[in-house]
Amino acid sequence: MAQHEDVDTRTTEDEDAPFVLRCRRGSVDAFEVLVGRHQKKMLNIAYRLTGDYDEACDVVQDAFLSAYRAIGNFKGQARFSTWLYSIVVNQARSRLKQRKDRCRHEEAILDDPLEAKEGTSAGGIRLQGNAPDERLEKKELDSRVQQCILSLEGEQREVIVLRDIQGFSYTEIGRMLKVPEGTIKSRLFRARKALKDCLKDLLGELL
């Protein structure tokens, strides 16, 4: 398929490029290599954005399917991973919108909304007790950090996950979210402040 030989592999120095080319020629094995390389990071991003492991798995599966179907449109102006992770973010956005719409529908048909089970936050993160111990275990601390991440507005949550947790550059994030770097920095500033305030409320003097 000669029409798929126009991937620019020189400007990006992308180690995925040879496998992308093979995928565009129809190699399923090459795509499996790409899946193996990126699925863990994709799952981490999806989980941080959705706060639900099962939904995160669905997001990643849908993202890989979308990427496989659209790989012929990938031109190589950015790294393949940047393009792939942008699909994950978009799939997570769609899933969160579906969840929000579903919750609105359920609230409309119920006289009284269901209360969360004791010890469980609105974001689905289970907390251990009412106050932090002197030494919070890593798992518990991570749960509380995740709870605060989920409390952020969607745009703020995306930039803090991509920048502070996943370590992407501003340029990469700009390409993923299709917004200027200045906008990213502004969102990140607000996100960090909101996250810090949330963690102070949860962890008190430990922060």
C-alpha cells in the first residue's frame, strides 16, 4: 500500500516508527509490539483521569482499537506515543461525559440519590478511617492523592496527570490537547494550587 509510505520518521526520531510502518502495511504482530510498549502507561493515564480501574481498561482497549483503525492517518509529525496518548485522553473524556450523563439521568428518575457507602469518597476511592495516621502507607496516600485529582476540573486534571505524573513536556501536551503551551501552563498553575488545597484538607499538617 504505497499511499501509506509517507510517515516522516526523520524529524521525530521515533523508535516506534518502524513498527508503525509495518502496521500500515497490515502487520498485526507489529501492532502487538506497540501495544506491549505503551499499554501500561496508557492504563495509568486512563486510571488517573477516570478513577476507575475497569473503566480505565475499557478506555485503553477502545483507544488501541481506534489507533489501529486510524493508523493510516498518522503522518509522523509528532511521536507515535504522543498521538496514541492523545487518543487515550479523548477516550477518557468521552467515558467521563457518558458517566456524567448517566448520573444525571439516574438522578432524574430517583426520588432520593443513592448515598455513597461509608468510607468511600465520591470519586470511588476507599479511605482508611476518618483521619490520617502519623504514617500513611503509600497505597493509602496514593488513594487520597487520586481522590484530589478526581476533584479537579477536567482540563486541570488532564494537564496535571500528563505533566506532573506522566512527565510529558509542554510541547507534547500541547500536541495531545491541541492547545497552546501558555494555556497548559495556566491550567497547570491552577491545577497545582487546587490539588495542594485539597491535599491539605485531607492530610492536614502532614503536607
